Amino acid sequence: MARRGTVTGWKVRADERATLLGRFPPKYGQVVADHVTLRVGATAATPLPRAAPARIVGRADDGRSLECLVVEIDGTTDRLDGSTYHITWSLGPGRKARESNDVLRDHGWQHIDAPIDIDLEPARF
């Protein structure tokens, strides 16, 4: 598990989060809905990503206890490490946010009808 300060990416602004939670009510009890990861294992010297156009383009749910929203950053959903940009949305008991990568890889995701532009803030967390 990454320690605090070793992940870079983008935080979902509080106002955007509130709007998105209204549009996509969380299905499971633990609501995360706060960031998009760019890099795990970063150091304090790793620069933050630049601000980039972002939009919600899809959803994934394993039907058991994990759901996430797929995010397009600067025109792509493909993260440099081969995974998919996403916001872990909600989790059931015993699940971890990092498992969203497994769900996306193993089960894929579905496009939403109309992409939703969002503002993300470069961050270290």
C-alpha cells in the first residue's frame, strides 16, 4: 500500500464531487470519490502532473462491492502504467480502492451516454 505522499494525480474538487455524487449515487457503503491516480511510488521530488482536460466517460461495477468511474485525461483513458484512469467511487466491506484496477482489467467498463467534463486539481496524496 502506498504511503501518504507517494502518489501523484489529481484531486476531485469538493464542488465537483458533490455534483457527481448526486448524479451517480454510491452503491456501496464506503464512499471514496476523491481522486484520480497518475503514479504510485512517486517521491517528494516527483513533479505534480499538469492540469489537463478531464471528463467522466464510463462506469465499472463488479456487482459485488466495488464501483468506479472511468476518466479520460487529456484525451485518453489509458494510464502510463497500462491501467485505466478512474475514480474509485464506492466500496463494500473489506475492499480497497486499489482493487478498482483489477475490476477494470478483469471486467472492463461501460461507456456512459454523455461524457461529463470535470475539473481536477494536480495533487500529491
